[in-house]
Amino acid sequence: MRGSYFKKIIVLVLSLLLCISTFTACSTKDKQIVLSNNMSQQAKAEENEISEKIKEGDKYLSDGKYQEARTIYENAISIDKGNKKIYLEIKDSYIKAGRLDDAFYVIKLAIENKVDTDNMKEQLEAIKKKFQVVNLKGSVNQDEYFKLPETATVKINNVDTVANINWNISSIDTGKIGTYIFEGNAQEYERPINFVLTVKKMTNSQSSKITTQNSGSNSKIEVSEQNISEKVKEYIINGQGDKPEAGKLQWSKTFLNSVDIVSLYKKYKAGGGNGQDLESFAKYMTMNASIPNNWKEIFEKDLYNTYGKKVTRLEFLGGDMYQAYIDYNGSEVPYVAVSSRTGYFHG
């Protein structure tokens, strides 16, 4: 009897343990299923949020609201920084809108975030190949001094922007007659620049003219600290008539009159600049003049006096360039691009 009783107890305990084990296993499995479902739902929600933000950014882009588009696109990226699909979709949107520099920026951001680096570098090179080569040209007489330009006007997101140039050569030998090509790169903007220089033989009339200028009472007045302000202003306003519009140094007269030209001239010469080369100094000044603290106020007054329009907003484009918006029939629209350094604006 007693043996039979103990057997029943043992069977009962084993059955109880089996039920507990089965319940625990089922409970763990259920938890895993719930957790998996939650993660899947969260991933789907993030994917939908990213998709909606990209659509919103695309809408801003098509409306010409570029700063708003960039902000929304960056928000989309911040949701999943490691997702290469996001960067590529935004890049494609920018390229379709003709904003190669913004596309370039997005891919550089992917590389900085270490996303599919090798592929993104290939994407970067593909965009660089779409950048327009800036072709410049000039001529000089044999054995005369010639200095390659320090700046050039390049298209940055379809806006003319003055950029500094890095050349692959520091000095030029003009001792031999011929045509020479020099290569450079626009700093910050990754733009290739070519300069075609023609070295010509000096004619007898040119030689005679130089001799006359440098002799007797009719010798030309040299540029000095006493007259540099007058001369460089005259050059910028009236002395560039033979140049194409894109190659001219453009200033607002109001901004030009506010520049401490003499101080800049001293720095230019101290850095090895040719004090008698007005064009070279004018380019130096255009790139290095201080941006006025009240430039926005000056520009807005210039714009109103010129076109009778009031600025509603200024959007940073890059370098010293801004996009000015105005109100048109109740809608905010882009009107002109302006340099905060020179005050020159154009539509």
C-alpha cells in the first residue's frame, strides 16, 4: 500500500513539473513573438516617417524653398543615419532639380557617417563629373609679368558665386611665344578651372607706347596709397567694359564706399601683390573685404531703392551668397541672390 502511495506522489510531482516547464516555454515563445512583432511595427513606422519626410522635402524643393528642403531631408537622415537608401533618394531629388552642389553635400554627409563608403565615393565622383568646367583665357606680351587670376565666377546651385582658385603652378614663364593651358580648382566648391594663356610678341607700336608712358612729363600716374581708393573704384565701376558680364567684378556702390580700401591695399602688397596691378588688387579686395555688420540693412535699402521690393527672408546659399525672398501676391518667392560682401545682387 505504502509503495503504491509513494508512486502516486512521484507521478503527481513529475506531472506538475512538466506542466510548469511547458507553460514557461510557451510563455517565452509568446514573448519572443510579441517582441518580434513590435520591432517589425517600429521599423515599418520609421520607414513610413522617412518616406513622408522625403516627400515633404521634395515638395519644398519643387517650390524653390531650398533651406526648408534641406532641413526636412536632414531630419529624414537623422531617423536612420546608416540607411544608404535615404542618402541616394535625396541625392536623386537634388540632381533632378539641377542642384548638384546640394547632391554633393548629401553624399559627403553619407561618407562622414561611414555609410557604404566605397559606393558613396563613386557617387561623389559621378557628381563631380557633372560640374561645369570654368574656362578662362587671357593674353600677355612676351617677357611681360603675368599672374593667374585669384578668383573666378562659378555657378553654385545655379547662382553666380565668386570663388578663390588653387592653381597647379605658382609662377608663369612668359619668355616663349605660344599658347599654354593651366589647371586649377575652385576652393570649397570642387570646380575644375582651366586658363588658356596666349603669349604674344610685342608689336613696335606697343613698345613705342610703353617708352612714351615711362618717359618725360607725360608719364602715367602710378598707383599709390594716396590714390588707390579712387583708382580701384573707377576700375570696378567703369574699367571693365571689355569683359563678359560673368567675368566682371560686381559691387554695390554703397558697399564699395564702405570698404577700408587703403588697409586692404597695404595687406595686398605685404603679401607680395603687385601694387600697380589694379585688376589683381580689385579681385583681392572682392574676396577679402570685410562683410559689413549691417550688410542686411544696407542691401534691403538698396533693393527697395532699386526695385521697390521689401525682403521677407534671406536664405544662406554658401560662401558669402544669400537668396533674398519677397512677398508676391501673398506667396513668398525667391527674387534675387546677393553677396553679403559686395552687396551686388541679381535675379
